[in-house]
Amino acid sequence: MQILLTGGAGFIGSHTAIELMAAGHSVVIVDNFVNSSPEAHRRIEEISGQKVPLVEADVADRDAMEALFSEYQFDCVVHFAGLKAVGESVQQPLRYYRNNLDTTLTLCETMQRHGCKCIVFSSSATVYGVPDEVPLREDMFCKGCTNPYGWTKYMIEKILMGVCDADPEWSVVLLRYFNPIGAHESGRIGENPSGIPNNLMPYITRVAAGTLEKLHVFGNDYQTHDGTGVRDYIHVVDLAKGHVKACQYAEGRQGCDIVNLGTGVGYSVLDLVKTFEKVNGIQIPYEISPRRAGDVDACFADPKKAAEVLGWRAEKNLEDMCRDAWNYQKNNPKGY
Ligand code: NAD
Ligand code: WQD
């Protein structure tokens, strides 16, 4: 298949590009580098040993997208492009709604004009909102999100469902990711958050590198086995392989499917810290701090549907995630 990756220079897109090519597909990347670097593209070519066409453009730019779809015939699009920082979305809601919705609308309109009606979308477990029970199943009611970022994912899911309802030729797979961490085992591509990281694993790797002094553990009075928040951490390479299966599933069928991509296993903040220390032989100093607003006790997937529908399940464990995340940080102390 010829597959377009919007936002393909980002954390998850770059790993997915590698796995799609390894499975025999060809990929084209479109990215405006608002949260990534052209160096990611160079490294994708280095790891894969293949040339990957790259278009530097905003996915919301109609002319640029028209030109792209006129040049290539895509069998499927994986739509990663979007802004993703939860806290920033609270500060800059209009920027988040504008970017995430406009990219999707322009992309889908262009796809429709060119008869490409197969899309895999990067949604998020955040659409489940504050869960009544875990594990989370795709058929559970989404009660609403706690921040504008989450609402953009929720709205885009609804938009894509509507597109499918209106035109049964569309094939849509909405992938709800849980907590992607880790990096490619080569240590050449990984996660590059700018500034002080908000997410747990990049924060831990910066503490390990000595760039940050200690980890603040946000609360130890949650209803979990050790009181700290429990999440479903998934290795980014497993996640990338889930996209390969999703593209193969989406091609040549019709309708809309929602699929969780998680491991089904929840680990606490302290489980992650202890595993990181053990695997990498580095102490992570931490202190217990107040809870972070909006955090929930526990969030993890029921991964059965992904196994049944896509034939996919996560294979890597928490040790792999901790080892590979540190390997990337160690080899790339300043990012790309
Ligand atoms: P990322 O920021 O590394 O990648 C997103 C890419 O999209 C970046 O390269 C960025 O430059 C590009 N981009 C953003 N707006 C664009 C635009 N208007 N035009 C062209 N390119 C644009 O993020 P990621 O972690 O790789 O996430 C990929 C997708 O998965 C995002 O949609 C994100 O919301 C979603 N997601 C991520 C997580 C996570 O924890 N990383 C969890 C659930 C869902
Ligand atoms: C994990 C756990 C924190 C940082 C976010 C988004 C979600 C999705 C994935 C995109 C929690 C604790 C964290 C720190 C800590 N992204 N923590 N100290 O919040 O589960 O999910 O990323 O869709 O939408 O909300 O991930 O990595 O921020 O936090 O104690 O410095 O680590 O309280 O229990 P989260 P996270």
C-alpha cells in the first residue's frame, strides 16, 4: 500500500513509518515541524535504508494538500498531525481547536475529492473522560473530556463517524492510544518534548540524565495498589505495529471501527520508577507532591477488540519501555 502519514515526523509517526516500510508498504510524510524536526525524517531514512518522500506543509493548507494528492495515489492515510499538550490546550484552546479540527477537515475534504476514503486516526484514551470502571472498553459511553485537547479528539471521532455514515464507501479506524512511551531500539528516534516535560517517562529520563533534579510524584493517595496513579504504558514500537495492522484492516473494507491500543495492564508511577532504576541501574530521586488537577486514579485498556479485529497485541514489557526510553535519551541528550 501507498500510505500518507500526516505528522509523520513526530514521535509516533516516525516509529510507524519504520514499521510500515518493514511490512512492505511505501510511505509519504507531510509535516510542518511545529513539534518535530526534519532530522526525524533523515533518521527514518537511515533506519529503514529507504528514501521517504517528505512534504513540508500545514495539513490545513488546502492548496498544499491538493498538490500532494494530485502527485500521489494513496491507498490509506494515517492522521497523526495535531497538537497534543494537555496543559497548553487549556491555555490556548482556540489554537488547539483550530489546528486539530482544520487539519482533519481539510484532509478529509481533499481525500474525498481524490477518491481516497480510507483513514486511520490517532485518537486517545482521553476521550473516555473520568472512567467509572476499568478496564476501558470501546463500547463504553464517553462522558466528556477534561480539557480542550481531549475535546478535539472527541470531536474528530464524531466528524469521522459522520463522514462514514454519510458515505458508506469510507473506511475509518479510530485508534484510542493509552500511554505511549519507549523508543526505537536503535536509539536513533524517540520522544523530544520541548521545555520541561509534562509526561512521566520523559520527565524520568531527564532526571536520569541530571537535567532535572528530581521527579515530583503527583499524589500517593489514589485508590491504587501503592497510592500513585495507574496507567497503561505501551511501547511506541508496539503501538506502531498496531497501525500496520489497522491500515491493512482498513483497506478494502467499509465502515467505522473504534479500537483501543493498550496492553491491558496498569502500572503505577512508582512501578515505573522502580523498573527504570532496576533496568538502567540509575537512581531516580523523587518526592511526593500534591495531585495534578484532572488526573484519575487508574486508566487502562481492555485490549480484546484489537486482538480480535486487528489481530494485534502488545508484545513488549515495562522493562523494554524503560530500557529503550533511556537508551534514546542517553544517545540524544539534546534531542535531534
Ligand atoms: P508529536 O507532536 O510528536 O507528532 C505530531 C506531529 O504532527 C508533529 O510532527 C507535528 O509537527 C505535526 N503537526 C502538528 N500540526 C500540524 C499541522 N497543522 N500540519 C502538519 N503537521 C502538523 O505527537 P505524537 O506523540 O507523535 O502524537 C501523534 C498523534 O497521536 C497526535 O495526534 C496525538 O494527539 C495523538 N496521541 C498521542 C499520545 C501520546 O501520548 N503521545 C496519546 C494519544 C494520542
Ligand atoms: C502519567 C502518570 C501522573 C508526570 C497524558 C494525556 C493523555 C495522553 C497521554 C494524549 C499520572 C504521573 C506525571 C510527573 C507524575 N496523551 N506523573 N509526575 O496524564 O496519563 O496522559 O498523556 O492523548 O491525553 O493526558 O500521562 O505521563 O502525564 O502521567 O507523577 O512529572 O504519571 O499523575 O499518574 P497521562 P502522564
